[in-house]
Amino acid sequence: MNTKQRVAILFGGKSAEHEISLISAMNIIRALDRARFEPLLIGIDKSGAWFLQKEARFLDQDQDPKTVALHDRSRPLAVKPGGPAPHLIDLSSGQVLPEPDVAFGILHGPYGEDGTMQGLMQHLDWAFVGPDVLGSAVAMDKDVAKRLLTQAGIPNAPFLVYHKHQRAEIDFAEVRQHLQLPLFVKPANLGSSVGISKVTDAAGFEEALDLAFAFDLKIVVEQGIVGREIECAVLGNTAPQGSVIGEIVPEDGFYDYAAKYIDDKGAALLLPAPDLDAETVERVQALAVKTYQVLECRGLSRVDFFLTPSGDLVVNEVNTLPGFTKISMYPSLWGLSGIAYGELITQLLNLAIEHKTAERNLRSAM
């Protein structure tokens, strides 16, 4: 009798971070405790179609964002939301697949990290790693997240919000009346610095608007903050904990997509962040946990800050499904905090099952 718990690992997806998701999944699959867990690999292509993946073939490729890909489309999956199980059908054979005990949707960015996939997994009644629909959606939307943080008294950078239908009305001089240079122009709902530009003049501002609106119908124009870029990993459901603190030192002053995932010399990752006294570390951890709770996160998230020269902390953003590549900050910080990569994966799966168990014990009717 197979007593292992079946783990559906979903990866790929429709976002600009498709390739990074594949690399994150490779590391998670390799680190999975095979004495306890049995993986079910579900690759999602850039159109959103689901396919079963063969582990050996998927893992037998380099972890290079320029070349990594979903190669196996021989076993398309049908997903049947709602109602009793089964929910997964192998269309190539008509075989009904056993239900997973828990899912790890390591899908970065839109259509995976923004509440859409979380909503589907709720319909499937799956336990899943990471925040629920609400936490995922609000953390992904930089505008909504910043408004909630401001309401809770959590410092974040001054900002303005614009929608695409307002494009012709956006005036650099008017923006400068509210925000100081440099500016950062960002799609409101995208991750990993995709579509983000640093702006120091009017010409650059116009180019930045066009780039950001190419990725989203809503953008955030944010005042740049002078300070060290530090990060804290948070883990837990009802009693979340903060990790040791890491620091990012971008080579050109901007931690963009290439610096995160492609150019290994694009930024220095200082683990742990140097020259932080115990009081500062405790302040960062406490504010990270408070931010996590205000935005309704659970399971995991990474909270990014600026530490200003005067010692003030400013929340930059919250990533609810951070990368799990070899150089990703989230697993690295927990490694320094005493939780090895494989144990971290086990804890995340346990937290997902714990949360779903609590949900299933709720009453659904009077």
C-alpha cells in the first residue's frame, strides 16, 4: 500500500516569468522528500494548457532561463473544477488521475501568483502552498498593497497610480510636483522587475510609461528611495516567523530581471546582510511579519525593504511565491536561518495541509 502523499507540482504558466518557474520547479522536485512525498509534475505552457511531465526528461536540461522549456506535450490534462473527485484526466489515455494530497503551484507572476490559480485550486478543494486568493491578489497588485500598508501605518514609498486610458493625460511636470527623482515606473500587477524602469528625466519617463503599459492596464509611478535593499523571508500560517536578513547590491543600482535570474554578476547577494545590529534585525523581522499579516499572507512570502541612511524602514514589495532557483533569496535566507532547502519544502507542504484541514473543519451551512 502506497502511504506517500501525492504532491502536484505546477510550473510554467502564462506570465513573463515562465522560464523562472520551470527552474524553481526543478529545484523543488529534486529536494522533495521521496520517503514521504510522491510528485505529480504538471507543466503549464504559455497558452495556459496543462500537460503531464516525465520527471527524468524535464530535469534533464540546464537551468538556463534562455533555454529551459516544456518539451513534453504528449499527455494533455483536462481539469474538472468543482464537485466530487476526480478532477484530473489524462486526455491521451482517458485515465483518471488520483487526487493530490497537496499542490505546490510554483507559478510566478500573473495567472499563478495573483489569485487566479489559487481560486482554481480552491474549487478543486486542494491543499496548496502559499497565500489564498485574497492574499495573493492584494500582494500582487502594487497599488492595492500600498494602500493597505498605508492604512495600517506601514511605511512605503510615495506613489501615483494611472490607468491606460489616462495615458495621454500623464504629465511629467505634474508628476514631479508630487514625487522626487528618481522615479520608478512599474506595471501594477507583475513581478521580478519585468516592465519596470528607473527614470531621471522627461524623455525616460515617456519611454517608461510605454514599457509599463505594454504589460499592464494599470501602472504605479513611485518615488525612488535612497537606502540599502534588504529582504526578509517569512514562513508560517497563524504564527509566522521572519528569517535572517539578506541584502541586494545591484551592479547598476537597479535590481532588474536580468540581475535576478540571468546575469550572475548583475547583483551581489549579501547573506546575511552585513553590519546590521540586533535591534535593526528585530525591527525588520517584526515589520516583515506585520506586513505579511496585513496583506493576508500565509505559508510563505518574501518582504523587501529599503533601509534608509537614517535607519528608517520602507516596505518595497511583497512576493508571495518567490523564486526557488539556486540563487533565490527566499530559500537561501531560510538556509542561513537553519532550515535546509529540502526541509523548507516539507514545512511548506505541511503548512498547506494544516491550513486546508482547518478550512475543511468549517461549517458550510446553517
